[in-house]
Amino acid sequence: MTNKAFQRIYTQLEAITKATVSLRAQGVSNDELATVAGRLAQVVKIKDDLVTLQVYQGTEGIPTDAEVTFFGEPPALNVSEALAGRFFDAYGHPIDGGPEVEGERRFIGGPSVNPYKRKQPSQLIPTGIAGIDLNNTLVSGQKIPFFADPDQPYNQVMAMVALRADVDKIILGGMGLSNDDYLYFKNMFENAGALHKIISFVNTTEQPPVERLLIPDMALTAAEYFAVDKNEKVLVLLTDMTLYADALSIVSNRMDQIPSKDSMPGSLYSDLAKIYEKAVQLPAGGSITIIAVTTLNDGDITHAIPDNTGYITEGQLFLRQDSDTGKVIVDPFRSLSRLKQLVIGKKTREDHNQVMNTAVRLYADAANAKTKLENGFDLSDYDNRCLAFAKDYSNHLLAIDVNISIEEMLDTAWMLFARHFTKAETGIKESLIQKYWKEND
């Protein structure tokens, strides 16, 4: 054994399995990180001085005299205000050319906030995207995923949400990002002059997939510092949780664990819940809100990853290409925010609920009209007006490139109602019609 800047190095392995190595070592702690022949490993078992390490990339080709270097601690992050505006890797080391962050050392992956210290969410988080703010309003402390096909521009949507959301800090956890995506986020944040409130932890496609497993915990450790210690509103953006789950599956296969549904590990539910349950509204005002991307395989929401995610989270936001306008929209039929009623009409205008429901009902009537058209039936005047409304609604409100305030969204909806329908056809309360109906010029 030799010492190299406090790191302990050993060169004699006692046993090697498909996924683990064992050796005699002193002063090692549970969950401590190490490298075995340059591959990332973590302590999974200690019995007397016999230490077993899980080697994330597998042990194939590792000799019995491989060099084992212990890091001296489990994965940890230095937390301080100096995190803001910086980009880090999965270990919390800077990748933006800046200095290491000085601060309090905190181990990642700790327990979520005690339920006794939680408060029911009641703060609105506006994103500027009408498909979210109008129909699926987000609340601080909420956990919600975007379900999207791999070819959807979900990372662009995440960047938009980051730049528009009215919060104190935004923390991006990027897993398996292409270099283009990484540079896209970096340039978007820099050009918008918003770097001062954004902290990014990034694992790219060129780095080992198993390092992705550290990213959500790194992001949430930073989030807890700003939310719990600094009473700030924090938004955590995680993309892509499907790649995170794939990394879990790689590790569990190497450990010879029997896979569950869709070749995912049996622990998938608790692995995902451990991350999502960090979302919290704290009594002192701080909060952690989590928006994550889950990419779908051929739109399959019954796959184990979206299926488990749906049980844990409070709704989902569904991206799809609109065939009428060619734009990417937040689908009003398949999206759902289970907490929206906590703020709609309370933190937003009194007409919000009726406008939202009326717009979606008329959009559904347009879908019925489209079915009639496809089946060769004649359309009524009302059907044609519904189809015209649906196109306008999609263009002016559902499309992800619409960036307006909630008041403007409501005013736009009233304008569209008046353009295509009579007051009676909307079915909205007379008192609201008298106050907000906007005749088109």
C-alpha cells in the first residue's frame, strides 16, 4: 500500500466475480468510491478487513494485481453560493474551466425531507409555456415528467422552461447528453444572461453510462442546499431519466440480479422514487420542484420506466407533433398536473378554470369532427368552426414556442372563443362572459 495525496492504493485482489472484486483493506467506509484498474467502483460490503467493491463497468480483463485506489469518502459535493453559474461532471468537478468550488462538503444521496416538515404546495411556478401554465399548471414542490419520443425537442423545451420559470435557482442534471446538447444548454444559458442562477451537472454520451447514476443525487444535493439552507425556490431539470434507468439495468445485469419487466432491475420503482421524493415545499418558503424527461420507446407508456414514473409523480406532460400545424405541442388530452387545482383560480385569475375546461372541450369536439371527416361524413358548420379553433388553439396556445404570461394566455383564449363561437356555445358562466369576452375587431 502507498499514499498518494491521502488516497489509499492497493494492488492485491483476493477474489474477482463478474461484477465485484474483493481485497483486504483498512479504514474503508461503506459506499466509498474507488477505481479498480482505472474503472469506477463503490464499496458494497465490508466484513472485518475484507472489502467488496462493485465495479460498475464489469470486471472483465481485470488482473489480480490490479491497482485499487480508494477516494477516501462516498460521493460528495462542496456546496456554497459559488455553485451558481457553473458546469460540473458526475463527481462534482468543474468542466467549465473554472476553479474547484470551496464550501461545505456534503455526501450525496441522503434521505428526503421528513414528511412532518413538509407543507402542502401552494406556490405557482409559471413557465411561459401555455400548454403547461394554462392546462397543466405547475406548483412548487411538485414532481412531474415530460413523456416524449426520442425525436422530440425535449431538451429545447427543458432549456425554455429553465429560462422562463420564475424561480431562484435552476439545477440541470444531464444524463447521456450528446456534446451538441451540452453545448446547446451552455450557449442558451450564457446568451440569455441567466447563468448566475443555473447550476449544471452533466454526463455526456462519451462518458461511462454508470456515471449517470451519480447525476440526480449531485443535482438534488445542490438543490437541498439552496432550498433548505437558503429558503430559495429551486427547479431541478433531469434529462433523460430513461438513460438513467438504462444505466441501472446495466449495473444490475452485471451483478447477476434477475431482471424484472422490460429487463429493468426489480428495484426500479424505489430507485426512481428515491429521486422524485426529494421534491418538497418547505414551511420556511424554500422548495424543490422536479421536472424530468422520460423518453418513450415508440410512444409506449406501458414500458416499465414511464409506468413506474407515473405511479411516483404527480402527473405528466406529454409532447407530440401536431399534424395540423406541424408544431410540437403539450398534448391537452394526455397531459395532467395532479396539483393544478391548488393554484388555479387561487393564484391565477378567477376565469382560469372555466377557460381551461372550455378550450379543452372544444378541442375534443374538433378531434371528433376530424374523425367524422376521415370516415367520409359531412361536417356541420359547428364542426368546421371547431376545426378552425383547434388550429388556432394549437398555434397560439399549445405550441411550446408560445412564451406569454398566464393573463395573456387567458386573454388569448377568450379572443379565440369569440372568433369561432357564440357566447352560448362556450357554456361559460354569464358573469365571466360579461367581464372577459373579447369581441374580435
